[in-house]
Amino acid sequence: MRIYRTLIGAVLIFNVALGNSERFLKEISPSPNAIIVSGIKEAKANIQTEFVYNENSMYTIYCRVNYLTTIVLQPGEEVTYVAGGDTARWSKASAITGSTEGQRTVIYIKPFSLGLKTNLVINTNKRTYNINLYSAKEWYNPVVKWLYPQDDIMKNIAKSQREEEMTLTDPRNLNYKYSVSTKKYP
């Protein structure tokens, strides 16, 4: 009897909280920086999808029942946390695999029935991926990868700086016509 009263009390508290939160939910608007990126074009062709990574983007991936969708992360990127909204009707697993660029973490997603929608959040040591998952009959993204133009730009800058540091200068081209005076400073 005591458990029953506790459950009724919890349901009443939940309903009151839900009633109050509906008013606030109407006032919530999406971030002006939010970008939804869809893999529908590639899903219609059932081919690999490559997204350009942006920290403000939410990526839409289409999955197929009885098939795995493989999400491939950047080499050297370590997963710290993976969470799905609907873990009862979606399966997720991860593994580490080798590639020509080094070891990669791969996440496998599979829906159990058609018409399912949920989200998936992947946190790594470098970034966060926010993903919308759809279980479709015809559309399917078998492999999903990301391109990282910011990382490529930073690598090129670092490479050019190293090359500049390593450039040898002919000592004959240096200007040796200078003098040092200690009269101005002690």
C-alpha cells in the first residue's frame, strides 16, 4: 500500500511538472547557430556519406532494418561517451579498427523496425557529434564519415611554419652592419 501511494505521488508530481513545463517549452527556440545536415541524397543512392564537420551541426542519418550503419570517426579520436535516445528499439556497438591513416573508432547502429526516430550523441576527446537517426525502408546510409577542414587547415599552417624554421639562410646574405650601445639602458 505504501509503494502504491508513493507511485501515485510521483505520478502527480510528474504531471504537475509536465503541465508547467509545456508553457516553457513553447518559449524555447533553436539556437541561431544550429545547422541540420542531411544525408538523404546519399541515402537514396545507398552509398557512403561524408559530412563536413561543424560543431553546431546536427547530422541526419538514415538506417535500414536488418542492416548495420557504420559511423567511422577520425583516426586517433577516442570515444568518451555514446548515448542514444531510444536504446530499446535501436542497437549500438563500437569497435576499434585499423586503417591506412591509423586506428579509428567505428560505431555500428541498427534499428529493429521501420519508422523509428531517435538521436545519438557521440562524445570524443576532440569533439561532439549530434545525430538524428531515422529507420527507413528504402533510404540507407551504409557508411558515414566526416571531413575535418579545420584540422586540415591547422595541419597546413603548422607544416608551413616548420618548413620556414628549417629553411637555411646563406650567411653571406645577412646584414652585419649594426652596433650595440649600452648608454641608453643600464
